[in-house]
Amino acid sequence: MKFRLDRDVLADAVAWTARTLPNRPTVPVLAGLRIDASDGQVSFSSFDYEVSGRVSLDADVADGGTVLVSGRLLADIAKSLPNKPVDLHSDGSKVTITCGSARFTLLTLPVEEYPELPELPAASGTIEGTAFAEAVAQVAVAAGKDDMLPTLTGIRIEIEGEKVTLAATDRYRMAVRELTWQPGRPDLSAIALVPARTLVDAAKTLASSGQVTVALGGDSGDSLIGVAAGGRHTTSRLIDGEWVPNYRRIFPTETATVARVEISTLIESVKRVALVAERNTPVRLSFDEGQVVLEAGSGEDAQASEALQAEVDGPAIATGFNPTYLLDGLQALGTTFAHLSFTETPMKPVVIQGVDSAESEPDGGYRYLAMPIRLSG
């Protein structure tokens, strides 16, 4: 195998593919990056039986072939090379990389032991990359981190024609985002539970590639998701198991009090007041007569309080939240004001949405639900 690529093109392709390499591979070959060259194209691939990544690009190919080399080492070498064309040549059990006067020789791994890469499923539809990345990031903040509860570490994707609903929860909060896309067929209906970390990474790295193709399916039924754009694609196995049934019923259907607060001001205030909050204790919020008062700490402990201007419609209400969970929801909004909806009962969850002004109503596209913490006394 022998081909030539520009240094920046090589470094970018290798880095993108190597990002999915396992930190502790179960077998040595899974630490490898597979390189395939033929007919004016070169592809770089990685796979750990769960997640795969592949980049295909045009190259000056003199001789075709396939090799497997240490992925992380190749990535480190590629980004350190001088800004000149790079020649890569394989000879037996070695691969030689030449760039200007720099020369590296790598040992190959047994490519015949490398697992067969999964094929990208047939396209289900397309969506604008930036919008997709934003929606996935907004929802992922509520996904669980406990691998002992795998179904809660995923993002649920629900497709009904042109409507896509993303949802995630760790039992203490929930985030839901609705958006439109271009389905492969008008009557398309599908549900998938995708590992949140994988989907966030794929959506983020493909955000600038224009239209992103999302594909659900695979040889063993609906077991894979593929995300592709610009000659790059990632596949991931879906999470097996039941997610939260009837999750839409968790959102309150009635609202007693509505408050609107400038997000940047509220975020900074929560951060300040939370400095004195002990672990697993809430930041208390009291909404009444044009203001919200934030408090933390009690008794002989350190205490803090701060009052902010707020537009409050409805009866006064006092409640408390885990400050980290509250900040996650506020920071995901991406708007000027936060719209908070409360029921008559302080222990019922709050629904947080974003609005562009203190007078406007939320469009329902993104909703973040947070469970309150019972206040002492």
C-alpha cells in the first residue's frame, strides 16, 4: 500500500477516527486504526464492537492495500508532522510515514484478526447539522451517568414522519426537544435508544458538515444507528431495554404560577448562592411580587441569599432544587429569559423553557423538567 495526503487532511481524518478508540481494549487489535487504500480513495476506520467510526477521502493512491496500526500513535504522529505532503507506505509488517525530512516506522497489527466493520444502515432521513447538534446537547444534560442503569444513559429518539423527539432522564430531571427533519418517507415511524455520549460526540463533530444523515436499522433488526456527513460516519449499537413508559405524562398538565427571569443573571446568582450549599442540599427559590429570592445554607452553617428581579404571575411559591441540575437546565436553554412553570404544590416538578423576552411565550420545542428537593421545616 502506498498513498499521499496533505498533512492537515491526514491529521484531521486520523484524529476524528481515533476519538472512538477504546481506552482499555479487550483485545490488542481494537486499539488499531484500519487503513484501506484503493482507486484514488483512502479510508480510516475504528471499531470496538459497540461504536465504529470511518472517514473516506480522496487521495493520491499509488498502490492499494489494507493495514492496521496503533491508532493513538498514528494520531500523535500525524498532528506533529511538518506542514508538507505525507507519504505512507507499507512493506510487510511495517508502515513507513514520510513527511519532508521526518520519517516514522510503525509495526502493523494483524489485520486478519480485526472485526468486520458494520455497514451504515439505509438512510432514514436528513437534518441540518447545527440544529441536530444543538438539540442533542440540550437533551443529553439530563441523561444518566450510571452504567449500572444503562437504559437511563441513553437518548430516546422518536420519529413520526417529519417530527423528531429527543428525550433523556436520570430519574431526577428530564429533557425533551422536538424538531423537524426530512424523513426518507412520509410515514416513517421509529423509536431508538442511543448511548448519549456516542450521540453527543457524533452530532458535535458533524455539526459543521451541513446536512446530516441519520440511519436506523441493521442486519439484526433495528440494532444500529448511523450518523453520517461529509465522508464521515459513526455507527453505534442501540441500548436494549425499556425506557421510561409514558414519559409525557410526567410533565404537569396544569400551571398555577409562572415566572420569567433573565437567564444570565439567574445562572450567576445560583452559582454564588450554591457556594455555601452542602452536598445534596438545595438552593431555595422563593417567587413572589416581582422577584425571586435565592437562599442556601441554614442554622449554624454558612448562609447566602440574593434577590433578583422576576416577572411572577400567580400565587407565591417556594421550592428548592439541586443547584447542579438547575444550572444544567438553565445553561441548555440558549435564550435570554427562562420561563418556569409551577403547579400549586411545591413538590411537583418545575418545567423550564426558554423565551426571548419577558413577555413572549415558550414554543414548546425544548422542555427541561426538574424534581424539587424537600425543604427543611
